[in-house]
Amino acid sequence: MDSRMDAAGRCEPGAAASQAVAATGEALRWHAEQLGEIRRRALSVAVLSWESPAGGAFRAYLAERCTELTRTIDLLETTMGDLGLYEHLLREAELQQQAGL
């Protein structure tokens, strides 16, 4: 099986299915990291002292968005774990197929 990847990290035609799953997992990891950075920045703004009602409302809004980001990151990380297991099983199947088993 061919293991070529294009510049965007996608498997080219003929590449192993496990490599396509691995590429998807890496993309999810990248997105989770980006969302984590956005959450970190939002939290740094949310902890500032806000004296006005509008500032307090904005702080509450940021807190809600950070909670949602945390849930999304958790879901992405769970999916990455599931994809990792799937990739492992696919790789084993591919090796068995190559060995003619």
C-alpha cells in the first residue's frame, strides 16, 4: 500500500486507510490545540476587573463561551482516542492483509 500524503496532510489515492485515519486524528489534534489557545486568551480577558454592567455581561458571556470550548475540546479529545484505536485496528488488518492472512 502506498503511504503518500499531500501538502494538506490528506492521504493520496492508494494510501493505507489507517494513514487516512491518522491524518484525521492529527487534524483533530490541531483543532483542539487551536481551540485551547482561544479559550486561554478568552479566560485571560474574563479575569480582568470589569466595573460596568456591560463589562460584567461581557465577562459572563466569555465564561459561557469558555465552558462551551472546554466541552468541544473534550469531545475532540475523546474522538482522537477513538480514532487512535480505530487506526490501530486498521493497521493490524492491513498488516494481516499484506501477509496474506
